[in-house]
Amino acid sequence: MLDLVDLYHLQGAPIKEIVDSQHSEIKRKQQNLRTAIVEGMGMDQIIACANDLFDTTLEHFKSEEDAMDASKFEGVTMQKLMHAKLTKSVKMISSNLECRKVGIAMELMKSFNENLTYHLEIEDGAFGHELNSAELSKHD
């Protein structure tokens, strides 16, 4: 059975208010992430929003589990398992986002190395030769 005093007041604040406030904050941060993606704010902003959401969610999980432990909630073990599963999934996605960011930067660098170098050395070379010839002609 739940201890009503512990359930309704944790560290001087009503638990329901704390949890509701945390849920609202998580939803707001989910919306921030959605906005960053939909409005094309760039990978840095998307990752920043995702990390902010992840950190807020982890803090919520911890405080919620502490409240459940303090109130001796019977479902705390199942809740902790669900939190652990969600945390693992989000960590993997977050890691993949960071890897993708690096991967895209590497693709861009490779493209520049291959295509831009070729363009500068070969394709622009004809114009460079013409400029060199014109410069030599001026001195003759």
C-alpha cells in the first residue's frame, strides 16, 4: 500500500505537481526538437534539442523513480525496466545522430577533396594556362 504522506509530498512539494511540470517540460522540449527538424535548423541545433530533451527525460526518470521508491509504489520495478529500455534506445539514437553528423562532414570533405581538387587543378587549369600565356605575352 502507498504511504500517502510520501506519495503526495516529496521534499516539501506535491509529487503530482512535480511530475506534471516535468511532463510539460518534456513535451515542450519534444516540440522544440520537432520544430528544429521541420524548420531545417541544421544538425547542430537538432542535436542540441535532442540532447536537451534526453537530459530532461533522464532527470525526470530519476526523480520519478525516487518518488516511487519513497512511496513504496508496487510498480516501481516495472517502471525502472521501462525507463532503462527507453534510455538505452534514446542513447543509441543520440549516438547515431552524432555519428551521422561526423559522417556527413566526412562525406563533404571527401567530395571537396575529390571534386573540388579536380576542378581546381584540371578544369580550371585551362583558364590558368590562358592567364599564364597572356601574362607572358605582355612581357614579350
